[in-house]
Amino acid sequence: MRTDINTLRPISLLTGLLLASTMLASASAHAQSAPPAAPAQPADPVADEGEEDVDISVPGGGGMGEIVVIGTRIPNTLRTTREVVSVLSQAEIERSGEGDIAGALKRVTGLSVVGGKYVYVRGLGERYSLALLNGLPIPSPDPLRRVVPLDIFPTSVLASSLVQKSYSANYPGEFGGGVINLTTKSIPDEPFLTFGGKIGGNSVTTGELGYTYQGGKRDVLGFDDGTRSVPGPLKAAQATGQALSLGNFTLGELQDVARSFSNASTSVIQRNNNIPADMGLSASAGTRFDIGAVSFGITATAGWENEWQTKAGKQQNSLGIGNVGGEPGMLINQDFDFLSTEHHIKVNGLLGLGAEFDNHKIRITNLYVKDTIKEARQQIGVNPADFDGALLNRTATAFFERQLIDTQGVAEFRFGNVSLDVRGTYANSKRLSPYEREFRYAFTEQDGINDFVNALQGPGQSATIAFSRLNENVYGAAVDLGYKFETLPFPVRIVAGYAYNDNQRESDFFQYRFQPSDALPIGVIQQRPDFLLSDFNVQTYGIFLTQTNTLPGAARYEASLKVHGAYGQVELEPADGVQLVAGVRYEKGEQRVIPVDLYSSGNVAIPETQIDREYWLPAATLTWNFAEDMQVRLSASKTVARPQFRELANQFYFDTENDRGSFGNPLLVDSQLTNLEGRYEWYFGRDERITIGGFWKNINKPIEIIAFISSATITTTFGNAPRASLYGAELDAQKIFSLDRVSDADFFQARRVMLGVNYTYSKSKLKVRPGDRTIDPTFQETEASNLFRDGARLTGQSDHLVNFQISLQNQDRLSEQTILFNFASDRVSQRGASLLPDLIERPGVRLDFVWREGIVVAGLNFDLKFEARNLTNTRYQEFQALGSTRIDYNTYALGRTFQLGASLNF
């Protein structure tokens, strides 16, 4: 099997979509003389949070009604929340141009997005961020995390996003960095119908070399057509309750299983020298009608996206420090060039039903999201542990299906001074990964072969297949009852509530290896993957299938988390402009992770997780609105952060994206946080503000990633560090400049410039003292200093986060051009193995441009959008450095992305 290593280097640039800017300029000129385009929904196309009516569903909401407020310039949303919040309205989401909410949230002060999916609030990992949908919990389809990856939520189904950074007792106590509450679209103000489409590409992917494989006929829709179903012989073998091995089955039976798989369609990687363009289709509709005194509304959206991403770069690692050029440096171990192509298909749909009568609102939301990645990957390089350092060729194919189905009901009743909120949800998430195939070949010159060979045994040569399935159900219910007192000397509102959440997860991972009964002939070991495992070879040379993960919990674990929460909270305004919200929450959590012994191993004991804890979590926020346009907030609270299921489960998981394996630690414990917060806010004009804040957190038993070296391989797990602290400051400013004084021309009279900037500085450190103890990767107690360095940063924390945007906006119709700048400084992605230097991720600088334009063609209203992303051509970099040496653990080009979209509004 021969491979051209040079095929791993696609470098030419996409240029065709640059013409889109010319098209938009022409459209804009046409729009100057055309009648103004009516928006699909009645909203100011450049509305700001100070003007737009932001729809937010908050637990225990209701507010104090008509209270005395000095700051009439303060936006309504910020005035009524009484907490330290950032609100991303629908207009701001649209202005960012992002296709999913994870991308839009990175524009919020203090937020960074890791891996394009997980939101870090003030540098705290995703485990410290709580994500809610309409105030209700949502399960995660990611086997590595209990926190839902936010890239699966398209912005088209959301009305707003609220990020609350100060804790209040009406939210669940699992609140470290903050809560991200996503609110779906509700009853429209008037009927609308919109159809949209988009096409785009990436400079290192579109039209360039990439890899793919045949798969099934419905892959383009994100659904498997049965090609990857578990074959009958394997199902029958699994049903016996015996692990696949020669001791439990005959050679003939194991050969029957080995022959039963879809072969060439799932194992042969093919070059595609012209990766297709990205594209997407969407539709949304809504109507509102009255029956008597009741207003009913229906909102529906549907979308399909088809995107490609090719990654070409380096994957290295180091096992130690040595003399490099006369000074200490990192010694390179594994050294691979890699190229992978991901075909990303997203399907989503939302159906919302609502009713409003008197002051009451009822909302039922049904959400479906299917997110599929079809991946083909090749690595070429060396690993000294495999085949005496010979050149290796590894290929892998996979089909990852993530799915979320969520049904929610929210009812908000207002009876004079009494408010009653009732919420309930059932959600199911799945992740299916059938036919994860990998083939490893090694180059040899023995016997005059001079070729890559795979003998299915020995170092560097193997063929494996894996099937994994994750299924999680979430049941949740909550009720909040509030009463506003009007007979007291000052406004007082009390709220009490109860919430119950039940998460149930089952995760299966079955891994198998093809093995020969005897040495394979030279002519066979040189064959490509599908020929190597052909029915003829399996039968003739005694190739059989055996299972490699048979220990308790390795193939299956079951997990649950039940939380009962009750709270009481008082909201009062003892003096004009002074507001106090104080409360306490009681939570009882019962968390279980049970390794299932499928094969009655018996001789290996894996600890079960049983965490039963009760907490009293106080919280208070004081707001002083001391001037017409200024206020100060002070907040203090205690919260918790529970281990995620994957961090507790002793089930091995290999992440092909970073080429690392990991397993959980069943002896982890909860982290407890003490939080202090302060913020000054000045709203000095319409849509204009400056806010300055500071924060401090103390974390007891934070959970950190631990890396260790085993059999010349780096593997990761998790451990509780003794203590950590985090502190920092935030600045957020927005200023509007009207252009009507620049010139009397119509172009300037209708336009304004909006400048926005936010900056977050944060500092964190682990605190490790002599005598501190923790649990090591073998589940034994050890000195904490053996695993953690005193003063080291928390993983995921950047010292500096900067967002800047400048937007030219037409106030009479939709015409908006926005430049967006984002910078995040270096952050620790993983602890170095055996106390080697930590792995560093370098997000760097990104520059984006978004142009939105409304035009009228033949009496039809169109919205056009042009996007240019990562114009700085910033790479993804994860590396380990010491002195002048650098090891690139995962570095590849991201390229520049260009996209043109259009929607037709009725």
C-alpha cells in the first residue's frame, strides 16, 4: 500500500466568493432608489438592547412591576434583571452573522469559545458554565461532557441569549462561571414567512484536496441508511453475554463475525481533489390569531446545512526533557503529519405554540437538532514505540451522529400581585458512532518489500472497529410562586420555588480488533484495507474478530444525577434607586456512575461513584441606581460544580480530533465556589454605555485534567486539585456616532456608526500546599504535588479577552456593515504529563466582516448577507514549549471562510 505524503499539504486559496462583495455593493446601490424593504417581523434592523423588546424566559421571573426607578436611560432588560448580566438580543445575534449560538456568544464580555462548541465564562472551563433552554435543563449528546455543546443550536431558532454572571437563588446551584439561558422564539407580533439559502467556502478546504469515503446513500442528509448497522452475527454474539474471544467462541464463529461488516464502503478512503462548497437551506414561518380574548401563536423553523472542513497539520508529543542544542528542551517522540476532512451535516427544526390572555402566557416548544460529522483521516509519521521508529501510515473513518429532541412547556400566570410560573421538560440526547474504523500500516524494507504493510499484529500494524452509543434522558419540572407587597413602606416581592431534575445516561463502547490465526503472506499484508479484510482472506487465512475492552465499565456504564432544589428569595427597594435581591437555595444531589460488568470479570474491581451531598447556597445582589444614567451592583454567593459523567466513568475514549485517549476518575468530588462581584454601569446616551466590573472566585477541589505516560503513550484523566482562585476585571463600552452632520447627502443623513469594545483581564492559580492529598490515575491517594504545580493556571483560562466591533448602520432600512475583531491570549489546554510543561492553546487574533442588506426585487423583499471569517488566517495551535523547543501537539490551518446568503421575506 503506497501513499504520497505530499498529498497532506493543501495550500491554495479560495477566491470565487470574493466577488460577492461586488454583488452586495451593486445591491446596495439598487436599494438606494428602491422602496424600503419591509422586514419579515416588525423590528428595527439595527435595534439595540436599549430599544429592542428582548424575549427572555427566566426562572422565577415576574419582577416587581411599576417600581420607582431613577435611571430612565437604563435599558429595560438590564434594569429588571437586578443581576450582573449580558444580553445578546436577536438583533445582535444577526449582526454577528454567526450560524450557531456558540459563535455569537464569543462576542459577549468575558466569554470565550473552546473548540467552537464550549463556552468558557471568565476562563472557567465548560463544567463551570450552566446552559439552559427557556430556563430548563438540556442534556448533552457529547460523551465527554454533561454540558451541552452550544454549536448544535442554530441562531435561527433563538430569540435571545442571557448570560448571568452573578448567582441568584432562583437558578440551579451548579453555577460557577455563569448561566447561559437560551430563549427560543415565541408568539410573533404578526404573520411572517421566510425562505433562505446560503453558499460559501473555505480557503484551505473548498476546491482543494480532501479525503472522504463512500458510506451510505443518505449521508448527505446526516442519516445512515443502514450501511453502518450492527451486523446480525455480531448482535448474536453480543446477546450471549460473552466477550468475543477464542475462549468463548470457535474460530469459525469469530470468522463469521469478521466477514459480516460493510467493508469497502466504510474502510476505503478516497481522495477528493475538489471538495464541494458549503451550502444551507432554511425556512421559517409564524402567525398570530385571536379567538375571543386569547391570542394564539405558532412559530416553526427548519434548516439544513452541509459544510466541509479539511485540517492539515502536525500532531506530535513528547515524553520527557533532555539536552537540545546544549540547553534543556522538549524531546520529540511521536511526529505525524495529518490530513482529515470532516463533512458536517446539520438538520434542525422547531415548532413553538403559544397562547396569551390577560397577563398570562403559555408556551410549548419542541426542538429537534441532528448534527452529524462524517470524517476521513490519514496520518503519516513516526512513533518510536511502534515498529522500531519506522514510517507509519494510519487511516481512520468515522460517522458521528449527535441528536437532541426537547419538548418543553412554560406557563407564566400573573394574578394581580401574585405570579406563578410552572415549567416542565423532557429531553433526549443521543450520540451514535457506528463503524469507527482504523487501519495502521508500517513501512518496511525487509525481504525487499519497500512498502507499507499491515500484518494485523505486532507494533504499528492493526485493524480495529468500534461501535459506541450514548443515550441520555432528562426530566425536569419547576414551579415558582411570587407575591408583591404594596402596603409596606417600600416595594417588596418574595419568591419561592422548587425544581426537580433527573438525568439518566447509558453509554456503550465496544471495541474490536481483527487478528490472524497465523502469519499472513507478504502478498496479503501489502493489500489495501478492504482487500486485506476481504471474505476470501478472512476465510483462507483464519482472520477473526476479538474484543479488546472487556473490563468492568470499559464497555458500558450507567449514570444518573437527581437534584432536588428549593429556594426562597426576597426582592426589595428600601429607597429610591436601591434594590436588593437576597435568597438562599437548598439543593440535594444524588449522583451515580456505575461501571457495568458485562462479562462477569469479577477479578477486577472498579470503584462506583456515589456522591450524595446537600448544600445551602446563599446569594445576594445590591443595586444602587444613584443617578439618571448610572448604577452600581455588588454581589456575593456560594455555588457548586459537580463532576461530569464522563469525568467519573472509567470508560476509555479516544478523541481523534486531538489524537489522545482519556478515561474518567470515579473518585472525584464536587467543587465548591465562593463568588464576589461588583460592576459600575453608565448609560450616557441612547444605545450608549460603559460598564466596569471586577470579580473574585475561590474554588475548593477544582477538577483539572491530568496527563500521564503509560507504555510510551500519553493518556488523560481527571483529578481534584486542592484549591484555586480566580480574579479579574471587565470593561464594556458602546458609543454611537451619527453621520447626519458629516454631509447633507442622503447617504450620511440616514446612517450612524456604532463602536463597541469589551475587554476582560483574569488571573488564576492552583494552590497546592505540603500535605495536600488527591487521587492519582490508578485511583490511589497520593501527594497533590505529584500531579499539580502550585501557582499553575486553571485549564482553559486566558489572561486577556478582547472583542471590538465597528458597524455602519442605516436607521431607515436594513443596511449594515460590521467589522468584528476577537483576541484571546494563550490558555492551558491540558496539564503536562509527569509534571512536564503544560500544553498551551493559542487562539490568537481573528478578524471577521459581515454585510447585511435589504433590497426589493420585483416587489419581493430580500435580505442579503455576506460573511468573511478569519481574515487574519489564524491557525489553530496547541503546543508544549520549553526554552527554544516546541512540540506541536495539534496544529493546523483554519483558512479564511467566505459565505453569501439570501432570504426571501413575505
